[in-house]
Amino acid sequence: MEVLIGKVKNFYGHIPSIVVELEEDLKIGDRIVVRKKNGEERFSQIVESMEVERKKVGSVKAGQEVAILVVGKTKKGDLVYKIEE
């Protein structure tokens, strides 16, 4: 099952990472999928690195803004889902 956890606020291609304001909690080891607004999948991955205010963190609570290292390209406004089994 996929749970919407937020929208991509920014994408940095040179790192590559995304900035997301979370609507749900997220932790290292969670699997996420990034989708275009039309629902088409861009990529999925396991979260391996996150930062809050340039400091590495292991988990983030809903309402916080987080930078996540990603394996693919995305765009501002894309939707980020956590895959829960």
C-alpha cells in the first residue's frame, strides 16, 4: 500500500536530492516511490540518507522539511509515497 507523505518542493540534480515537507513520519530504511502528478512512476528506492537543516538524521516527523538523497530525477510538485506492507 502506498501512503502519500508529501510533495517535492525542490530537486537538486547535482547532488541528487529532493526536499519534501512531510505529511507522515519517515525513517532510514523506508521504501519510497516518486510519482509524476499524473501517477506515472519516476523511481522507487529505499531511503538511505536524509538531512534536516544540513544534519544527517535517522528519522523525521510529519510537518518537518527533509532533504532525501535520491537515485533518479524528479521535478518540483511530484508526489512522494511511502510503501507500507
